[in-house]
Amino acid sequence: MQPEIQPAPSPASLAREDDVLEAAVRWRAEGKAVALATVLETWGSAPRPVGSHLVIDDTGNFLGSVSGGCVEGAVVTEAMDVIDSGKPRTLEFGVADEAAWRVGLSCGGAIRVYVERID
Amino acid sequence: MDLALLTALNTERAARRAAVVVTHLASGVQRLVRGEDITSDPLAGDIEAAVRAGRSGVAGEGEARVFLNVHVPPARMVVVGAVHISQALAPMARATGYDVTIVDPRTAFATAERFPDTPVIAEWPDKALPGLALDPFTAMVALTHDPKIDEPALEAALKAGCFYVGALGSRRTHAKRMERLAALGLPQAQLARIHAPIGLDIGAANPPEIAVAILGQVIGALRKPAPAREAAA
């Protein structure tokens, strides 16, 4: 049997425990189903910049943020559906949106978030 | 997202190389564009601009809309010389997002007291720089005025392709420096990349103002497209 080749350990600064994209790969390696949410566009005072990530596993654990806490709950719920269906979807949250108000994007901004499964 | 794509992206990020994930929004089809492949990509113009600005965003119209998620490593600044200008430069550079490291073998200068919150390496550049792994997202600022300290750092920075290489010193000092570096076998095209006298020409009159002039020049080198950069240099 061939010995398993281990990759060289990365310096701590480059593979931090809180690195969202590293966690996505790690969670998949642990056998979890994983979804990735990404901020596509923002308007007004959105707390997280375009390109920010939130990674969600099939039990609802998540790491990272797309809004600094305002809409993560709703994104995690949607991510469960995306994990089931495998179909990516785009979510919109903003003050003009009654549902978004309910989940609390009180900062006055609006964001569009892309949610996809890691396959 | 394909797991293989994500793994490849993480490899690029860990190696401090630029990479962009392009997502076609209508279909969800994705591809990874590595830094070295940008110029040959069909969206080269949009991707290059996004990487230079370090900003992700949507490009294109209607059915062709794509999301460009830009991953560039955090820019670093290595300052050789734990001098007065460096004491002003380090906090300013940190405030603009640079990871700053000070290198100076003179232990009287290279002290934690003089540089709170900034890592200081009290070693000669030959010893300190290999561990810092200079790369194209690193700026090299040489401020000791001492050829024995500055010049090995400049040589290493040019060879590593640092996006900015600058050195303190008058035109005359710099002309002599260029002769010595040329004698080491560095080609003229590389030597011409050294910004000297260092800093934007804003009539800076004291160390903090010189630090502003240097930081402004570093930011320009990172953010402006190459032709404009050469004209400004």
C-alpha cells in the first residue's frame, strides 16, 4: 500500500481556522454537505463588501458573514434548500423589501447574495 | 462551486497569488482565472481592472452578466531601516491596509520601543528577507542611506518582482548606487524600476511628510495601470 502523501503544513497566517474558504474545503472533507454564500452587489451602507463569503453546512453551522449579522439567519435557511436542490439562487435583501426588514437589515443598505452548493 | 475549483483557489491564495472566480450568473457556470492567465482570458480587460483595484463586482449586461470575485493577497511593505521616517511610515501604511515589517541590523535602531505594533527584525537583509518571501504584492522601501544595508534589499526586491521598490538618497547617491547594482549584473530594465529619490515630489520637509510622499507613491504603484505608472515615475 502506498503511504498517503501529506501536503506540507501551511504557515498559520495562510490557513487560519477562521478562513471561510479553507473551512468550506475542510467541512467537505469531513463528509458534510456545504453551501457557499457570496455578496454579489451592495447599495447604500452595506456592512460587508462585495465578494464576502458565508459558508454553511447541512446542519446549519456557519462561518463568515455577508452582512455583519443582519441577514445571516435568512441566508442559512435558504442555503439548506440550495444544499438539497443543488441549484444556486440569488437572494436580495433591502429596506424596500418587507421580508428583509423583518430579518433586520436595519443599516439602511441593500445587498444581493449568491448561494451555491459546493459539489 | 466545484470542490476542485475551490481547492485550486485556496492553493493560489495560500501562495499569495492573485486569482479570480468568474461566475456566469444566468447559468451558474464558473471558472478560476489565475493571475498568470488573466491576459489570455476573454474578459481580460474587466478582470485586470478588478484585480488592480482589488475589488470584486458584476461585469457585463443581461444574459452575459458575470460576477468577478477577486482574491488578491494583502499587500505588504518591507521597510529597511528603522529610522525616523519609518516611525511615521509604519502606522500610516498599516492604516491603508499594508502588513508592515521593519528590517534593520542596527540594534540601537531596531527596537520594539521605537516601533510599537510593528514587527521589527534586527538582522541584515540577507538574513531577514528570505524568511519574508518577497513577492509581487510586496513593496520594498529602503531608508537606511547605507549601501551595505539598502543595496542587498533592493537587489532582492527587484529579483522578486516587488510591485514597488524605492530607495532614499539624492540623485547623485542614486547614480552611484545604480553603478554598483549594475556591476552585480542586474539589467538596466530592472534597475530603472527603483524609485529614487524616493517618494512623490510634494516638497516634503520633514520625516512624516516624506512618509506621506512615499506612501502615496506606493499606492500609485499598486493601483494605477502600468503605462500611467511609468509616466508618473
